[in-house]
Amino acid sequence: MKANDLNIKTPSPTVITIGTFDGVHLGHQKILKSVISVAKQKGLTSTVLTLFPHPRMVLNKDVNIQMLNTIEERIALMKTYGIDQVFVKQFTKEFSQLSAEQYVRQILVKELQANTIIIGYDHHFGKNRSANIEDLKAFSKRYNFEVQEINALTVNHVNISSTKIRTALSDGNVTLANEYLGYNYCLTGQVVEGKKLGRTLGFRTANIHIDATYKLIPKDGVYVVTSTQNGQTLFGMMNIGQNPTVENAASSIEVHFFDFNKDLYGQNISIKLLKRLRDEQHFKSLEALKLQLKQDRLNSIKYLNSI
């Protein structure tokens, strides 16, 4: 799979979809499956055009925007679902000024050689997002490509959206978020040194630092998690929060893996969130915290055994 800016033209005609695809959730996956299927039928290359950074980061200088995926995670997920090539177009103010027709002619037709464009029913494009799918269908006659529309995917009669998944995670409802995503929400970062308090309590932890400040961190609390290290599947529990029992503790993401004692310092690891156990709490003593951690471990193992 390729992941490039659009300085490189595609060598052959494509079946393409376009969008931010934050989360690459079940609704997005429905579109990707259609792109792959049509590309195979036509003997063409399945292609995704995605934008980065998010337009709000550029146009509104929104430094507080929270995204479900880093751009690296987004590309990797699309690769997992079988897309041949992903083009990451850098979103700039200049790019935002392209008219709808300039965008279609210069990028979709000339650069990406679009034979077929498959997009969601609510897709908008061009300067000020002024054009919609009906406009794209009009352009298709002028520039000789096909447009296929994908309706919203529903789960339990609810339309899936990245916004609803962000809300679920911010509320701590990782179970619902995972249902909408079609996979377990993931945090990826580097293991850095912490205060090493966990090992004195008998719960050695890996402290995770995430560089991408725009990555959405779920609500503070304790979660059941899993990870894969060197081909080994690990299970454990993770605390997100302020560590209120520890004086002068900073906000952190700490993972304790069950039956695992190797050093992970300096490594980049991915943690998948399975279930939220409880809110973060303040304990009167470290001994009380230790007792709760033992209970969290029992609750985690009980849940893992149940699935």
C-alpha cells in the first residue's frame, strides 16, 4: 500500500473514495468494501484520498480538536481492510480555496485518474464545502467518471458517526465505541520512565507517552486492555488519569500487564481497550490503593474469562 502526498500521480485509473475517515468505523468500512469490490470487478486500483491535518486545525486554528486515529493509525487500518493505495493530501489554506470544479478536475480526474468515485451520502467538497454529491454527479458527466453513493450504516437503528464514537469515549463508554468502530479502540505511544511506584505496590506499570496531541484519550478511569508484544498476546489493566492518591502526580496513562515482567522502556506499543472497570478514585493510603488494584485485577480476569 502506498501513502503519499499528491505530488505523485497514480499510474493507472482508480476506484476512489474521499474523506477524513476518522476512526475508520463500520460506516467507513462499508465504503471501503465497496471500493475494493468495484475495483476488483473493473480490474482497477482501489484508492483512498484522505486529508491531514483536519481542516478545523488549519482554518479555525482549533488546537483542542480530538481525533480517533493518528494519521499513521488511519493508514494502517485502511491497509488492514485491503485498500491498494492511500494518498494523504496535506490540507492547507491554499487547498481550501480550490473551487469544487478545480478540485474535481485537478485532483480527482488529472492526478488520481478517477474512473469511479464511491462516497457517503453526506459528502461535501470544494471551497467552503459548497458542493455535494449532486454536484459531483453533474461533474461526472463532464469529466467522464461514475459516482456511486453509500447510505449511512446503522447499528441497533443508530447511524454511526465519528462524533458519536468520540462522545462515547469521552463518557467512558468504550464498549459502545468499540461496537461502532468494529474493532477495539487503541492507544499507541512510547513507554517512558515514570515514578516506579507501581512496582512497590506489586503492580509494575508501563507509562505510555502519546506524541499526537490531537489523539482522543478516553475518560479517566481503569480499563481492561490487551496488547501484542513480539508475537505474544498480553492482557492487563490500564489507568488513565491524575493518580489522585499520589502527591504531585501528573496526568498519565499506565498499563499493568498480567504475568509479564520484561522492560518495555523506549518501545512503541499499542494498547487496545476492551472494557472500562471504574472511575479513578482517591484512596486514603497506598495500602488501600493496593487492595483496590488487587480487586481490579480479579475483576479484569473475570471479564476476560467471560469473553
